[in-house]
Amino acid sequence: MQLHEIRKALHGEAYDFLRTNPHLGSRVMLLGLGGSHAYGTDTETSDLDIRGCAALSKAEILCSESFEQVTDVATDTTIYAFPKLIHLLKDCNPNTIEILGLKPEHYLYLSEAGNLLLDNRKLFLSQQAVNSFSGYATAQFRRMDNKSARIAEQPVQEMHILNSIRNAKKHFPEQFFQYPEDAIRLYIDDAVNPQMQKEIFMDISLKHYPLRDYKEMWGRMADIVKSYSRVGQGHRNQNAVTHNKLSKHMMHLIRLYLMCIDILEKGEVITYRAAEHDFLMRIRNGEYLDENQQPTAEFFEIIEQYKARAAYAAEHTDLPERPDEKKIRELVLAIHEKIVLEEQ
């Protein structure tokens, strides 16, 4: 699908919700390509994914109200509320940080506030990328097998989810109201869910704790669980796994490492992988699958090489441990102040 065709499609009936949804319309700050079109790995049969961000209204800002996101399943469109996007960007969430690194022509709409967000993209780059991207890469790796293998490895997958949550939880004391170290205990035990063998459980003991802080903590843990569930579990990816067409998952695994390395080494978000296009497409087209449609030994060697590169980049990066919360807050305040002053 060519870019002019995509722009034309957005004006069609299928995308009317962009103009009629009360959270969208004139509140849209940014619209851009997502998925394979954004990465440069699309084919003639690739679906179109649209990602974006919408500002809050004056009333929502002044009344401390918000929404999470607007999702249209039929068109594979997700528009994040500005506060939700900011919170995901601060964690260097791969699904959202890539929105900041599109090719200029892949931004289908940018408001003044959207441009301001892009101008400040480097505020969100930190060593958090190590945990967030490695977590996604690990999830992608665990789903490069057939359905029966994935079921057998379910306890291992659950441990990876738990480790990712624990990594995020390390930063909770810096971000939220203090609580005793043993107040939130996460662990794995025999599952009560009949579709699982092992499951993550929580023991929580909190008293007089701010509800909104708890909601944010819970939201971050829930986002991690959702991210693992989404990788390889969507209607397209699930179909690919079922039919042993794993090359797409293999390609995205390498792409995640490439993006993470760029962030750590260059301090840049490069979503469109022009330099590695041919290599990624060879992976997608099955060059690294054996006669049984499983990843070859050579591909696992490639994975180890990229793991080593990412580890070296993490050790030698100039990025701060955490994003600059003060400057991000100033950015949010500037955008919200403009809305409050200008909206009738």
C-alpha cells in the first residue's frame, strides 16, 4: 500500500471515528504509521496499522480526568491519550517509543503539540530501554516455536513476565508514594487458571495508601502482562504461529534488538530500518527456517550476537538511568497550559 493510498484511506468511511469520536477530532496531536509499514518490512499483503496520540480537553485537564486510549479493531488503529502515552514513553515502551522515530513522511498528521512532543523525543530515552526492549525481545523469542512447544514452556514464559514486572517495580519507590519493601510480594505458584500450569500471584498489604498511586502502579504491571500477551497472540500473529510461519516473529526479534542498540549507542529512535531492510526481509521470507519450518542454528547464533551487542551498548551508554522527570513535567505543563488558555 503506497503512502498516497494510505492518506486517501484515512479520509474514508472506515476511519470516520478519527473525526467523530469525542476524544479525537480536533484533539488529535499525532497520527502515524505503525507495524510493518513503519518498519519498512511491509509486503503487498501487509495490513495497515495506525498509531497516534490525542490531547485531553480543557475540562479533563482541570478536573483531573482522562481516558486511556481509543482503539478501533477493524482498522488496527490505536490512539493513546496524551498522559497515557507520556507514562509509557517514560518507561521506553517499545510499542510507543517507536512512534517518536518514524520517517517524517510517515507522520500522517501533526498538530503544534504533536510537533513539540517530537522535538522533545530525547527526553524519554534512558537506560530503561534495556529492560523494556529485552523484555519484549524475550517474549518474542519464546513465541518462535509451535503451539505445543509454547504450552510446554508456559511456566518459563511466566517467569519472564515476573522478572519484567520486578524490574519495573524497582523504580516504584522513586515514582510513587513510599510503601514497606514487603508490602507487595510477587511470586509464581501452581495456577488456578486451567489454561496455565504456573501463574503469577500477589500478596499485598497496604494501609492508608493513595488510591491514584496504586492505580498507576497496577497499570504499569498490567501493561507488562498485556505486552507479553500481545506479542504473537494477535489475530495475525496467532495465525502465523499455528501454521508454523515463524519468520515474521524471528524478524521482529532482531528488529527489537536493532532499535534498542540504536537508542543506547546513538540516543536515537530509528523505527524505519532502511539499513537492515534486506537482512530483515530475508528473515521474514524464511531464509533462516529449516526443512521443519523451525529456526536454524545459524539464526540462534545471530540472536546471541545481537544480545552481546545490546549488552555492550547497555554497559557503555551515555543515557541517564531514568528520563528527566522535571523536564518531561515541564513539557506536559506547556501543552496542557496551551489547551486550557485557548479552548473555549
